[in-house]
Amino acid sequence: MTPEEQALYALNRGSNHRRLSSHLAAIAILLAFSLLQCRSLLGAPGSSVPASGFSGDAGQGVWYMAWLPFALGHGLDPFISHLQFAPAGFNLLSNTGMLFPALLLSPVTVTAGPVVAFDVGLLAAPVVSGGCLYFVCRRLGMSWAGGLVAGALFGFSPYLMHEAPFGHFQLTWLFFPPLAYYLLRRILLDEGSASRQGLALGALVVVQYFTSTEILLDCVILAVPMTLIFLARHVRDGP
């Protein structure tokens, strides 16, 4: 490696290190805000859930956290459960099964219990949602401070803060809207490999389907007319 190549490599390595440090700092700030917001859940880990209590939606969410590791550990179908509404059972794919978050948090469920896993999921919601928007803003050229402010406003938006106390776990991990917008934008503007972006978008849709079909449907309802408007303008204005 020539001295010029060594200098360029060192410069790129230093730039990547600074970029990673700035990203970690933004996530740490979002996490600190989330800890402050959810401090009531930290007083008695494993025994506290949001205001709706174990008998409401939060209780159902805790059950979903417990079901997937139990089903996988006992060789049962994770999509169909006969432990509720017996003997017919019910289909988790036609309900708010939250299978992806349950899978992601299954190590916490197995080691500390489903209540702790559920609370960790709620605690992570503003970080997941705000962090994804921060990432998209930074990729689109926004400054670090601007991306952090956008991520904080999104992660701690009135919508998310309204849903979290009711234990609507599947509605608080809003990673899909910003990431789907970013990938769809790259596809429409022909930025990068269209096939690779399409595969990434398809995988993201699958992950969102196993998190919340409601959020997925809401985004499709918004994305279809916006995409048609973009294509119409593109055809009118020419290449």
C-alpha cells in the first residue's frame, strides 16, 4: 500500500469512527429520554406494566411475549394457539400477535420473564422509532442536531406517547414508516441497485407484517397515492 493509500485509508477510518460515535451518541440521548419517560416501569422490574394493567391490552401483549418462546421450545405451531379460546384456539396472524418483537425479545423473555420483555419493548419503542428517522434524516444529508431533533419529535410524538400507556406494543415500534420511505425514495429516484432496494423493502414489509398489520396498512394507504403522484409528475416533466 502506497503512502497516499495509507493516508486515505486512515482518513476514511477516522471518518467512519466519528460517524459511528455520533450515531451512538444520538441513540444514547434517545434512550436517556425514554428511561426518563418510562421511569415508572423501572421501580419494580418484572411486576409493572402500563396503566391498562394485566387484564387489558398490556396483559394480552405480555401473553404474546410469552407465547412465542413457549411455542418454539415445545415444538408447537407459533401461529396457532389453543391456549386461548379453547378448544378452537385462535390464529395469531389474524390478531395483534407481534411475532417479530416477541422473537427479538425472546432472550429477555426466557431469562427474565415476559413482563420484563414487554417493558423493555415499550422502553425501546421511542429509541427504535426515533432512531430510524434519525438514520434516514442523516442519510438524506441533514445535520446531526437536525436528525436528532427530528428523531426525538417522532419517537416521543403525541401518537406514540398516547399508545404506550395502553400497552399497544405493536403500534409503538414505528421503524417501518421512515425506512420504507427511504427505500421507496431510492427506488423511485433510481439511486443504487433497484433490485437490492426492492429486496430490502420486501424484507421490511415482512418484518412489519409480523409486527403490526395496522401500521403496514396505514403506510400502504399513504404510499400508493403519493407514489402515483410522483410517477405522474415524473412522466409529465420528462426524464
